[in-house]
Amino acid sequence: MQKFISGSFPESYSTTKRRSISVSILVLSGTCSAVMAKEAPSVQVLDPLVVTATRSETRQFETPQAVQVISSKDIDKTVNVDLTDLLKKNAGVDVIQYPGMLSGIGLRGFRPEFSGISKRSLLLIDGRPAGATNLSMIQTGMVERVEVVKGPASALYGPSAMGGVINIIPKRSTGPITGKARAGYGYFDTRQFGFDIGGDLGPINFDYSGSYYDQDDNFSMGDGNRRPNTDFNTINNALRLGLPLGDHMNLEGFIDSYLGKDIATPGDIADGEREQSNLDLDRYSGHVRLDGKYDWGDFKFTLFRAEEASERRKITTLTIADQPFLPFKSFGSDINWWGAQAQASLPWWNNGQHKLMVGFDYEEVGQTSLSYKANGTRKAPFAADLERRGWGIFAQNDFNFDWFGGSTIFSVGARFDQIILETFKTPFKTDFTPSESSFEVFNPRMGFSHLFTPKLRVHGTIGRAFTPPEAGQFTGQNETVVGGRTQITQGNPNLQPESSIGWDIGLGWNDNKRSADLTYFETIVDDKIASVVASRPAAPAPIINSYVNADSSFANGLEFQVRQAITPVWSLFGDTTWFFERTEKIGGEQRNTHNVADMTAHVGVDFDQGPVSARVSGRYVGHRNDFDFIAPTRPIIEYPSFMTMDISASYRFYKGHTISAQASNLLDKYYYEKLGFPLAGRQLNLVYSFAF
């Protein structure tokens, strides 16, 4: 058993060249102050309760981090097909997104990821693992709000919370039953239908959401050309049931599902129509939870289960020998999650002024991969069947003091995790030896929020986080032939998890007219896993490759978000992430971290008066770097910056009837989140809905 235990923060890290930030802070602070100085009518900007930053209900303005909340109003007004659209248009994340319902995001300078079970940004549904590696499989019909917490959070959540945590909070309806039915049609022969309902049904309260989305034609890109093989359809369902157990406890069940059949995936645009596939995607997740609130504190116990499955079929191919078998199944995968969570919050001392939270998490994740020859027979998959299982115990105490003429919340906590990685005997795969390895890791965190007045505060955090290696990097073995030479890639049982330390400090303002926050952050990663040549003997002996903790990365910058009520009907909002530096050191060579933009920004204006509601918004993405995978030498290139605009407007008429118009990419911009995979140009949709 390998051990990796650290109870303190690193005393030093590599000196990295900084750009001057003082001017930037002054400019943004001045802008914020100027906005706040304007007089506006009394329009309330809410300070909601949030749960993600502390794993318990806390006023957003009192959390140590700057929590970004995507509200139900934002969801309704954002033109989106899935969770990735919602996040990239509201939360300043970095994105990789392909036609064909495949996408992922990154936070705080970490590369966006769309696959793998060991990620660097953690996705939750109502506080438990979402059970999704591909964010396109998460739909927004059942979502009440999304909480985005940026910065290290492994002290509370364990693996993968290096860049931050995204928590999807589902709807919880009580009282008389209400609902909404909708139908819409738009560009590219797009049809959509949905139905939402919720409320009290006898002793039970419930919510149900179902939707169908069908883009039956190929989309047009911003240059006016059609992109072949880009049609798709999805079906989504979600159901929540709640049963009060007396005055203090509640039993709840939740399940959601995603079904995508014959999702067209076009391949790189450089290949034209020669490398096309269709994809079937299935996903479901669910949990059962018992929680209670008493005078002595509150508790929560959760059991969860999830599965994500995919199957890819080749429609066209550049491989001449395979063409007579078209179409054929080429790949399949199945990932399963299950686990349990238990936690309790205990107020103590001075009438419960301070709060202690303790908890336990257990999780198992298993992954199976299948590969097929063109004639339909099985062949060895690239990765072996594997499993990751682990448990963690955590504790955090929030102290509340009246210091320095204001209220101070000081939070300190830590978590201990044990992770076990195991690979199994895999059909047709004989080039590795199944094995098992484990490690332990300890992650502390501290944070504070000091309210000088009920409207003005300063806040900050520092913490350590980690993500475990993939099981194949730890214990696997693969053999390939490259250029006539055998290469063997072996796992390294002495690998440590990738670890990071991050800190931030910010200034926030909140009153009944506006909210704003300006935060400076740094993220340092010292143990990034790199592939290296362990042995290169003379031919024909094989080359031996392995993995080591050799690489590092650094990111620092500013995050700024603001909402301003101008009049009772007009309001402005915006957020930006501006990196001064986002670099990674790979094999001794330093370069910009790939697929992370130097700046992202989202700005817009809302209008709400009587039956009319509208939003106009723009999203800017700055320069990014990546490999050009089509060029023979795979040179690193810089993506151009781009800006897209959306507009949504609705009009309510006669007792719950509403007609809405939505336009995404209004200016018909030719753009991509990944080189070679341009996304849709201008798309218009009309939606009719009826609320009851």
C-alpha cells in the first residue's frame, strides 16, 4: 500500500513570473464602485441560501468563496440545450464542446474534460455525485438552480474537486399542484416538447419533468454551409418524491434519465464526410435521502446510484478494408457509480453561534470498455476493465465572531481519503496484468468571510485538493506497435495523486439594488501525471513507457461578477474570468495550458415588465492554445477569439399562455470550442407554453 499523507500546505513552490495586477484591480474596483454609486429604484437583489460551499445551508454572502448561482430565472432566459450551454453562458467556465452531444468544462485554469472518471472539476446533483462524465447528458428541465464554487474543495468533497464544484439543485414544489406544458419549432427542423408538474399529492410532494428535443436536419455553420451528419434527438425524464415524516424528518427519492439515439457525430471538418459515426447515449441516476432538523442540529443520509452507457457505430470510414462492413459497431462503454453519504451539523457554544459539521462518504466507480472489428467480432479494448473505490471522513467547524467592528465567519476543516484502484481481467486484452493499488491523502482547508457592514465584505480561502490517477496509469499495461517498433506502456504503482494548492481573496457587495464580487485567485499543481520513456534499448527490444509525477501547472487571475438593478424593469449583469497566467510545464517545456482561454466574459441586460420578459446577452472567449491534430507534426496553434450573442423574449397572454422567441448565435458567428468541430450558426426557435 502506497501512502501519500500531508497535513500542511507546501512551504514553497516554483517562482513564476507574474504580471502586474494592481492596475487591473483598480480599474475593475473603480468600475464596480461607479456602478454602485448610481441611484436606482428599490429592486431587490436576493442573497439566497446556498449549500455547495459548506455542504450545509449558508447565506451566499457569508460563504468564504465567491459562489456563483445560476437561478431559475437565468435558466429560463438562457438559450440552452444542455448543462454545458447553461454553464458557458452564465458561469465563465472553459469549455470543450463537439457536435454530437459531447462536452466538458474546466475551472480555475484546469483543462476542460469530457471523459474519464478522475476529473479535476466535480459535478454533483443535489450534493451527491452526478454520475456523468459527459455534461451534454445533463438536461436543465428539472433544475431549480446551479451553484458554482471555484477553488479547491477536496477538504469537503474528496477526489476531483481541484478546480471547483458544480452542484445542480433540483426543483422542490409544495402546495397546490402547478405545471407547464410547452411545444416549439425552429431552424434545422427542430421540434421540442416538454411537460413539468409539481406540488402536494396527499401526504407526498413531488416534481416531474419530461422533455423531447429533435433536431431533424443538419445545422448550418456561421459561414452559411451545412455541416453534414449533425442531427440528433434526446428524451429526458426526472422525478422527485418527498414524504414528510413528522415535524422534523423528510424522506426523499429522486431519479433522472437521458436517452439519445442515433446522435450524429460528424468527425473533424478536415475529413469531410469520410469519418462519420452515430452514437447512442443512455444515462440515469438516482438517490434516496433521509434528512432531519432538530434543536440539537441536523443530519442527512443519502444512498445513490448512476449509470452512463454509450455505443458508437461507424457510418463512413477512411479505412478501405472496413468499408464493405459499413455501418458497424466500433466501440462501447459502461460506467457505474454507487455510494453513500452521511453528515451531521451541530451548533455549539454561545447559543449555537458556532457550527461543527462531520461526515462520511463512500463511492465505487466501475468502467467497462468494448471494441469491435468491422466484421462485428470483438477485439481488445484500449483500456482494461477497472474500478475505483474509496471512502473519506471529513470535519469542518465554522466559528462566528464579532471582530474588527463587524461579523467574522472563520472556517477550518480537513478530510482524510483512502482510494483503491484496481484493474480486472478483460476479455481479449492480454497485454496487461490485473493488479490493485491504494493510497491515502489528507486535505486541509481554511476560509473566512468578514462583513464590515451587512452590505460589504472581504472573503478568502486556502486549501489543498487532489484527483487520483486513472487505474490504467496506476496498474495497467498496454502493448502497441508504432512505426514497426513495439512499445510497452506500464502503470506505475508508486504514482501519487495529482495535487494542488489554491488560494483566493475577494471583496464583495450586496444590497437590494446590486451585488458584485471581485476575487483574485492562484492555483498551483505540483504533481501532474506525465507519460515518460522509462527505457529505450536498441532495436528490436521494445521501448518501455510509464507514468510519473513530473509535471506542474500554475494559474492566477481575476474573477468578477456583478448584477445591477437600473430601474424596476431593467437590470444589467456580467461576469468575467481574466487569467494573468495559465501555464503548464510538460517534460521540462513550459507552455500555455491547452483549451483554457486567457479571458472569458458574459454580459447582458434583462427586461421584465408585466407580461413581457426579455434578455440580450453576449459571450466572449479569448485566445486559447491547442495542438493541431490534423497537421503531421501536431504543432501548437492559437485559436482566434470570438463573441456570440443570444436573445430571448416572451409574452404572457390570457391566463397562463405564453409565446417565446429564442435566438442563439444571433450574429451567425463561425466559431468552435474545439478546432475542427465548428458549432451551429444562427438558430431561431418559437415556443408556446401553457401554465396551470
